[in-house]
Amino acid sequence: MFPLAAAAAGAFLIGARTDPATLRPRTIASITLLVLALATVTTAEIAAFTGADMTDDAAVTAVRASVLVLALGVVHVLAAWRLRVPLTMAVGWVAAGLAGFALMSAVGTQATEPFEFVTVPLGLAIVVGQVLAGRARSADTEAPVAVRARWITAGLALALLPGAVVGGTGDLLRPVLALTFGGAFAVSGALLLVRPRWASLAWPALGVGALTVVLTAASRIQPLLELAPNGPDTRLEAWLLPSALILAAVGTGLVTVTRRTDEGTGPGRGEATYAPALRLGYVLLVLAIVGVLAAEVAALGYEPLATIRVILLVWTFSALHLAAFWCDDSRLGRMVAWVAIGAGGGAVVAGSAYAAPATVEIVSVPLAIALLATGWLHLDVTPAARSRRWLAPGLLVLLVPSVLLDITESPLWRVVGLGLVATVVIVVGAVRKLQAPFVIGAIVLMLHAVAQLWPWISLAYGAVTWWLWLGVGGVILIVLAARYEQRIANFKAISMTISALR
């Protein structure tokens, strides 16, 4: 090793001389000498740790491989940061290539376990080198920025993605660290995206970090879903919820910083500049919602947790619908709100296949409250809006499931509650002059009355001969026919009154 160290020192001494007449040959000689030294050291170390007895010298070989990759990574960073003969960019990339060769040799021979001891140093060295190069040398065109962004993406992918891909096997430390650092990079990228100085780092950090979170969650959740019907247990939520929250945080961060930039630069300018980031933020929010729904629905086969999973899904998505509708009145914000309430409805439908929950009002009422609340908000701010579009869906979700169950045997609380709620809905519709509450409440109340009085109606019908009922019907028809024109006028007046309601 001492001759190689002397050769490297000689390369720096040759390059440090300032004689202009011999500048070119000295530069070539110093670079060649340093590259030969690096290549010789790398070859010797690879031969040493690949040929070692892995049983006796496992720790030693792991340290040698890790130190070798780390040292070559440091050379790459120094070359990218301080361009000085013999540390040129070419030498820096030669060092990175040698580190990559050492990495493949170490991983292929299992000289290092965990393999992150070699992948993470090299990946971060590439990232740090590109960031320092961008800070030291400002680019006149966008091409160098794009090139640096690609190399930063490659470095982050090398550092994060291998651990995410194999995170489904082994102990918990690897996937936990992958999820943590992937989420940290994704959130940091989202927050730095609107700062031009960090543009080459923000997009790669955001993309690779989010992909790391998704791959880590998928590698841990997929084996759990295969346990049905004897699983998955609460370990599913232990991986699913943090991953979904990270994606939601990244999406929210993208939307927030883009909106603030738009407000600071003038209406429409920032939003137009960062339109891809804004759309990506909403896509990540939708992806988090759909991912949670898909994983939880696939886990409903585990009966002990089916009911609580459906209930929590519906309540969470209902709250998310209301929050998105309240906080974001843009078109994409409304899309997220409706995707959330649609996911809640999908959870109810999926739960019905497993009879979860047994009492449907536990999930129908939260959905209805969310729909009614957002509909009421829209009616308050939009005078031209009609209640049949914005309140009818919530009223139908609130009343129709209970009415359908009311036709059969129903407990006393449902009978009393449905009647009271329908009456309140009618009163609210009449007082506020809203068409949908008045009409839907009246129809539901009539159906409820018929359903509850039907046993007595059947009993009364059976107690009297059939021809007597025929006579009563004929008398009613005669009375109506005698005042036909007045009845038609009354019906038209009622119809016009109801149509005039909002």
C-alpha cells in the first residue's frame, strides 16, 4: 500500500507545479498516475475480500469492502467539488466506476451484509458530488442542470431502492429505515421544489423518495395479504398507515408550496410554472386514498377485524372529504374530495359482502353527514345552486338504507329514529325552502308510515269482505270525479310550489 500511496502523492506533486511549458504533459502524467493507483488499490482489495474465508473473516471483509467504496466515493466528491489537477471530473467518474465495480463484487460474493454498507455510501457520494458541482459552477443553460438531476436520481436510487425492494424479507430494521429515509427525502423534495437553487435535487429526491415508500410498503403488505382468511392482523395497518400518511404529506406539501408561490408571484404565474408539481401533489393524495382502500378491502376476509376496518375507513374518508372540500375549492381539490367520499362508499359496499358492520347506520350516517355538510357549504356560497343536486345524495344515503331495513323486522330505535329524522328533514326543507329535503323527507316518512302500519292495514282488510272495499273505492272515485277540475288545479298549485323551492 505504501508504494501506491507514494504514487498518488507523486501525482498531486506533479500536478501542483506551475511551469506553463510542461502543463499538458504534467497534467496527463498526474491523472494517469492517480488513475493507475486507484485501479491498483481497487483490484487488490477486491481480490482480498472476495478470496477471504467468509466464515472466519466476515467482519474484516465487510469493513474492507465498505471502506474501499467509501474512499472511492470521497475521491469522486472531491473531484466534483474542487477541480484541480489531478482531481478532474474524469478522475472522479473513474473513481465512481471503480466503486461500482467494488460494490458489485462485494454484493455478488456476499462480502458485506447488509449490502447498504456499500450501496448507500456510493449513492450518496454521487448525490453530494453533483450538488457540490452545481453550487461551485453555475450553469448557463438548463442542460447541465438536467444532467445533474439524472445523476442525482441515479445516486438516490442506488442508496434507497435496493433496501426497499428486498424490505419484505428479513428483520424490521431495513424496511423501517427505508420508509423513514424515503419519506424524509420525498417531503424535503416537495418543500424545496419551488426554490430554483435546489431544482436539480428536489425532483429526484421527491420521485425516488416516494417510490421508496411505495415499494417498501408493498414488500411488507403483500405477504400479509396472503395470510387471509387467517390474517392479516394489525401489522397491515402498521405499514399501510405510515406509508399513506407520508404520501399524503408529500402531496399536501406540493399543493401548499405551489399555491403559496402562485400567491407570491401573481395570480396564475406560479401555478402555471409549477403545474406538474401541483398535479403530482393531487395524484399522490388520490394514490394514498386508493391504496388504503385497496389494501383494507383485500384484508376484509379476516373476520375479527372486518367490522372495525370498515368503520374506520368510512369515518376517515368522510372526514377527509369534508376537510378537502373545506380547505381547497379548486377543481383538483374537489376531485380529491369526491374520490375520498367515493372510497368511503366503496368501503361500505365491500363491507356488506362480509356483513360488516351489522348495523348499517354506523357507516351510512357518517357518509351522509359529510355529504350534507359539503352540500350545505356549497349552497351557502353559491346562490344559484339547487338542493336536489347538493343535498339529495346525502339525504338518500342517510334515509334510504334505514327505509329498506324498515320494511322487515326493525328494532325500536330504528323505527323511532327514522320517523324523527324524516320529520326533521321535512321541517328543515319547509323552513329553509329547500326542495330536496322536503320531497325526500315526505316520501321517506310516507314509506315509513306504510311499513309500520301495514300489519294493521292487512288485518283490517281481512276483517271485511272484499266487495265492501270495492264499494269504498268507487265512492272515492266518484267524489274525485265530481270535483275533477278543482283537484287538477290543486295538484298543479302544489307542483308549482314544490318546483319553486330551491
